[in-house]
Amino acid sequence: MRRILVVGVTGAGKSTLARAVSDRLGLPYHEMDALYFDGPGWSVNAALAEDVAALTAEPRWVFDSLGYPEVRDLMWERADTVLWLDYPRRIVMPRILRRSLRRTVMREVVYAGNRETWRDWLTRQHPAWWAWSQHRARHREIERRVHDPRFAPLKTHRFGRPAAAARWLAAL
């Protein structure tokens, strides 16, 4: 395990697990959303593909993402391990709602100086809406990828519950 993708739906705990694995194994950790959003107004990094290509060319890393469409195949081709947080909505939704509520109330800076706002809660791009609406599609996408012959060499660990991921991490 030297090149690890931590995948799952929004709010599953990808960043938390990725940081923990990074700490445990001494691997560089890269937060995909921090690379993707690069300025005010949730502006998107025009050099994302180049940045991710350079980072994934390194011999060791952990990313907390399935990957945005423009870099997804590259990340999966270069990874050697996938940690899939395959949690049901009943686990993910309370997590994402708590996180977004905390970020909104506390006016936490998220990426590149941006914050979640009360107005954002009314948009389809808000993490809570996104996690709900994309849950099934994200599950199917990951399922398809872990069975895709192109990615057959990847070692996949699929966790259906947070306790299973915690046990795996403790044994690492």
C-alpha cells in the first residue's frame, strides 16, 4: 500500500480515514477538494489535471477521493489500493448534516477562503443535497470501477460500516 485512494460518497469520512492512513503509514496526504477549489466563489483549479498528474506520479500518496471526472481514470490507473467507504445513507446523512451545519454556523473556512452559507443549503450543489442525490450513482460508479478489468490489479478494501473501517485501521 503505497498509492491509496479513499473513496465513497460525500460525508462518508474519506478525509478522516485518508489522514489517519497517511499518519499511520507515513504517506503524503492530498485533499482533493483543496486541489479542486482554488479561489473565492468556489472557483475551480484550471490546472487540476496537471497538479494531480504530478502528485500521482510520486511513488507514495493517499488521496481522499474517487477523483473528479477529468482526473478519475488517471488516479485509478496509478493507485495500488482502494479503501471504499460503502456506507448507507442512514450513516452518511447525519454526518454530512452535522458537518455542514457546524461549518455554516461557525463560518468555517473550507477551501481557498470559501465558506458554506445558509443560502448554499438551498442549492443542488450543497454537500447535503449532493450526498443524498448522488449516493446511488456514486455507489454504482465505484462498484463498476472495482470490477473493471483495467483496475483489476488494485487491492480493494470495502467497508460497509464505520466500525469495520476502524477495525481495519487499528490492525494496520
